[in-house]
Amino acid sequence: MFLGEDLLAYLVLAFGAALCVGNFLAVVKPPERQLDDGNLRQAPVARSLFYAAIGLVAAVWALASLVS
């Protein structure tokens, strides 16, 4: 198979981890300067933490399927 047998699990692990880390960092360290007035000063906390939790679940699930 192209790129290995576990391609889907690796992709879910990568996207889940990126979703988790990106949303968590958007809450913890917002950008210092804004490029324009159309952007928010800070990310919505509840939505960002919810998306980070979804990413964490996906990454853990993919890691568990790769290990087992």
C-alpha cells in the first residue's frame, strides 16, 4: 500500500495533534499585534478548548490504534 498500512492512523494522529496544540496555544498565547481590525484580539476560550479536546481525543485514539 502507498505510504504504509497505517496511513489513516498517522494522518488522524497528525491532524488531531495539530488541532489540539493550535487551539490550546491560541488561548494561552494570543498574537501580540493585530494585522487588521477584522480579527479578534483573543480566541474564544470555550470553543478553542472544546476543539483542543476533540483534537486530543483524536490523537490519543490514533496513537492507541498504532500501538495495539
